[in-house]
Amino acid sequence: MINPYAQVGYRIRCDWGPIGGDAVGPGAQIVAVVDVLSFTTALTVAADRGVEVFPYRWRDDRAVAFAERHGAMLAVGRSQVGPDAPVSLSPATIRSCAGLTRLVLPSPNGSTIARRLAEQGATVIGVSLRNARAAARWAARQLGPDAAIAVVPAGERWNADGSLRPAVEDLWGAGAFVTGLSDEGVGGLSPEAEVAAASYRQVAARVGEALRDCASGRELIQYGYPEDVDIAAEVASSTRVPVLDGERFRPVDVP
């Protein structure tokens, strides 16, 4: 039997989180991971600076050894940033850190999805509101005539039980990318992809305000990181696409 969750028959497929990615990713030529607050926004800020980013599932002793092996800085938790550890998942710290060339960026959702789907043979890219248009242009040029592309909004995790919390900002980022693909002439949207595109169109004219007022935006602002929300709202400001090449995301310029 055909897996009903795989959205087979559609060129542009969309589902949530690691499990959703496992459903729609197999067989797709390209997988776009979308984690607007903040993994893929951080990726695009790093790409703009030419920084190589190594995604890692967890921030633990293994991540420390991994960073040392690759001669990279290890991102710490936002609250742990200081003179000896200047970079976290916060895009603002990546933008301001002098001399940064290689970064290990742990993220339980965004990094996990990227690594899992790359292991299945897909070309994985990082997409945020900052680079959704450029990423769509790049993907449309790479996509074979009958090939599919999977879009995976990462979502968040509820602290209470670790279950997936669909995060509306990731739906908007996915929708911006899907809209860009449509503008590039790539059709065949699944109903799930259509919903993402419609969601983005609803807020496109006021996306900065919407990001600040959504639950994830309010959370970051409440904890003292409003600049991260502002950076995430820099729509179409980046023309670079982070493409996962082995263990690292490398920045690709999109004319």
C-alpha cells in the first residue's frame, strides 16, 4: 500500500517536524528545513558571512568533541553567552562575532531534521524568511523535471512532555518558500503545501509585526532577545542558500 502520509503524486510536499520529514522526505530530491526562530535564520546569517555551519543534534560532551575535531566554535545556550563563549543559536551573536569561520550549531529540531534527511540521500537546504525567495530560485534550477521537493517546518517542543508544537512562524517560512517555488513555475502543490502558502500570504504585508506577536516571538522578546525576532523578519534580505554538504552547511550564492 502507498503511504498516505507521503503525499505521493505531488511535487511540493509539506509536513511538520522530524516525523513529518520522515514521511515526506524519502524520494524527494531536495528537502527544505524551516526553523525561523531560530535555527535556519541563524544558518542564513552565518551563510551571509561565509561561515560553515555543522549541525548537531544535542549540546553535550559529544558536541564538544565534534567541534574540536572540526576546528569549529561550539554554540552555547543563549543564557551562557560570554567572553569565552560568544556564539549561541541567537542569530545576533553570529552576526556580531568577529573572526568566526566554522560553527557547530546544536538544535534538537532543525539540526536533527537536517541530519536525518541527509542520511536518506536528499539534498538538504536551510530556509528562513530571510532567504526563502533565493532558496526557491536555487531549488527550481536544481529540480529534475519529475522530481519532488519536501518542505519541513520544524516546529518546537513543549517543555511539559517533549511533544511537537507546530510553530506558526515556521509555517510562514515554509509558505514563503512554497510561494517562491510557484513563482518560479514549479507546480504540483499538495494540500498541505497549499495551506502553508496561504498562511504566508495572510501575513506577508505585516510579517514583522506577526513574528513579534506570535507565541515564539513573544517568548524570545520576554527572555530578552528581541533582536533575534527582528533579524528573522528581514524578509528576502539574503541571496545565499545554506546547502548541507556532508557534515556541514556551505553557503551558495544565488544570482
